[in-house]
Amino acid sequence: MKKLIKNLLILLFWIFIWEITYRIINKPIVLPSPKNIIIKLMELIQEKNFYFSVLNSVKSIGFGFTIAYTLGIFFALLNLLIPITKDIFLPIFNILRVTPIASFIILALVFMKVEKLPILVCVFMVLPLVWRNAIEGFKAVDYNLIEMSEFFKVSKISQLKNIYLPYSLPFLLAAVHTGFGYAWKSVITAEVMASATMTIGSHIADGKIYLNTDEIFAWTIVVIIMSILTEKIILFSTNIYLNKSYKIKGDSN
């Protein structure tokens, strides 16, 4: 309860700063008032298109992240089993990691449909992060366990299942937490630049075209709220999973 009150007071403080700044600037087209943004948010949530737009963006993020996460772990496992493949794929992952989202979106628009672009951008932005976290997780494995398992001729599949994956779990979960933040940013950016219809990004782009700053701020707040909710859900699910895992281990001991 104390933490909730503290966070609420901090929020109110920044809203107060926002209101003071708005009054000093006195240009709603540059910085709208908190009151106008709240009114605009209330208007948005009463529209049916609001929920369709949010759902479409969430779907792109969900599909893109799932594909990126699966591929990231796959490539990390491939690098573990066939070490030379790490050197082969490393330049590609480094290029993906440092390429600006805007440049990639412009290039991708040349050869693919706008509807699929946010998913592809999400995959390429999140994939290097997941791959690197998985690699670091595999490096954290106790080498003595690997030597012992090889001494007793334990199969590679059993090593992956019972040694590598459990030890790298914190790194893989961290990739989920951080990766969703990347996913939200990349997908919304792709939607804005590509003007993907009936999405959060398309409404932000429309607000820019028509100089509707209230709408831009309102949809940006929607993105922030959805991103925070996603983070909380992930943390909650992660804690449940870890508690169950530790309980099972404890019972087995």
C-alpha cells in the first residue's frame, strides 16, 4: 500500500509539472494540457476502433516476439552444438543489432506488404537480444557439470534439457522482459512509418498529419500503459513459473 501511495504521489507530481509547463508555454499544439489528454483518452476508449487498433498492435507484437524468441533460442542451441555456426551468424546478428529501425523499415517497405512489416521489424529487432542472452546463459553453465556428463556419456539432448536450459533460465527470462520493451518500440515505430491501417501507430501518424497533438499524446499514453501492463503480466507469470519450478525441485529433494 505504501508503494502504491508513493507511486501515485510521484505521478501527481509530474502531472503538476506538466500542467505548469503547459501554462508557461501556452501553446496547446506544442504541449496540450493534462486535462485535454484525459478527455481525449475518455473519447478514444468509447470508440470501437480503439479496441481493434490496440488488438492489431498487440497481435503484431505477440507474433513478432514469439517468432524472434523461438529463432533466438534455436540459433543459440545451434551455435552450442556446432560452434563454427556462431562465427558464421555473428556478423548478421551484429548488423541487425546496430541497424536503425527507420532504415530497416524503409528498406523493408520496398519488397513486402505494410500489414506484415511490424511483425518482421519486431522479429529482426528482438532476435539479436534473445540470441545474445541465450548465448550468455549457456556460458554461465558450470563447466564441471558438463565434464561430468561427458564422462558418463550423457547425450547432448539430455545435457541441453537438464543442464544448459535450467542454468540459462534467468538469462532467457531476462530476454523476455527486455525483449517485450524492444517489441513495443519497434512495432509502433513500424506502424507509424508505414501507416499500417487500424493500429496504434496509424493513429499516431494521423495525429501528426492533422496536427492533432492531443491525439498523439493520448495514443502515446496508451502505448505506455499497455507496455507497463505487459511487463507486469510477464513478471507475474515468471514468478509463478519460478515458484513452481523451485517447489518441484524442493519436493524431489
